Amino acid sequence: MFDFKDKVVLITGAAQGFGRVLAQAFGERGAKLALCDINDSGGEETLALAKAQGADGFYSHADISREADVKRFVAETVARFGRLDIAVNNASKEISGPTLDLPSEDFATVIDTNLKGTYYCLKHEVAQMRKNGGGAIVNQASVTSSMTGVPDNGLYAATKGGIIGLTKSAALQVAAENISINAIATCAFDIEDDMFLRWIDDHHVSRKDAEGWLPIKRLGRPEEIAAATLYLASDEARFAVGTVLTVDGGFTAQ
């Protein structure tokens, strides 16, 4: 199921975590990969792992908080492969701390990447997909947004809630143009260098205790985040319009 043979797939934030898992998942299914990040060594490592599985692709340094970088990266993708079929807007930043006590500059930093960056990606990806005659976009949201709250993660939550709003409004705008835009809201995955593992480490929470927060009593597996994203990116999901697919093991904020 979910054949992406010769589909051109753009993934932001591909150097680690979800981005790396998704690059490998799409690559295994025949996709041509366009990967970007600001962590060049990690991005090149992800590309090498995907190529070892037989995937074709390239890596480019791009900071999605800069619209010029996004525009260039989309243009690079089209110059290399001739089109853009699927985009996964995964890149994000997190700054933890008491929401009302953090420096205001921290909010600007998180907004620039998570919210403005996702907007820039949507804008330029859709422009290219209109030329293609269609495509699919999956935005990375989070359950730490409008769905639940974490006391010291409010800036990140606010931007991820904004991504959900962007997803819904943009999806309605382009649904009749054979372009699907949806989001995935996730939490509690056992993926190396993923934000959740960094968060529990920073807060001195053991994996066993974190598993206790979940009704399913285990952390998520890489193949489970991949399956959800592959579905939303697939032709089979084209009737989903502005959907937010939650994959979090029943997580409840502590």
C-alpha cells in the first residue's frame, strides 16, 4: 500500500527525528527526495541513509524562516526533478520555559520558523503544485497546541496551534485544485533526536514514567509516524481536506 514510485517528495527538517524517519519511509517506496535543514551534517547523513536503500535525491541547506531560502529550495527541487508532488513541512524549533517569563525574542524566534516558515513553505509549494496540476502537503503540528497544554511549552504550542489554523484555511482554498493540505499532530514517539525524547531528558523524566502517561503504555514507533504521514500524502487521502490526524497514544499532559 502507498506506492510513491517516482513521486517527488520535499521534506523540511530532514536532518534528524521525524524528518529522517519520513525520508527513509518515502525513499523505500520509490520516491525522489528533496531534503533540507540547517544541520548540514545531519541532512547529508539522512540522504546517505535513504540512498543506501536505493532512493534518488539531494540535500540542500535551507532555513525555512527565510522566505528566500524556501523559494530557492522549491526551485531547486523542480530544477532537479521537474515537478513537486508531495511536501512534508516538518522543520520546527522549540524553546521551553515558563510561557510568560521567557524573553519576547524567544517567541519571535519560534514564530519565525514554526509559523512563518510553514506559511512560506505552503505558499511556494502550492504555487508549484498548481503548475503540476495537483499535489499533497502534510504539515507537522503537535498535540501541544489547541488539543492539550504543557506548562513550560506555551510558545511552541502557540505556533503549532497556528499551523493547524493555516492548514485548515489553506486546504479550503486549494481543495478544488487537486491539492490536499492536512496536518499530523503527534506526541511521545521513541525516535532518536526527536523533540519528545529531548523534552523528557531535559525534565529528568524516565522513559518508563513517560510511558505511564500514555493509555497505550508505550512510546510510539517510527513506523507508526511514517504510516500516518504516508497516508495523508497518498492519493487515497485526497478526500481529507484540512484534517488534523492525531497520533499520540492517548497522551495526557502532565
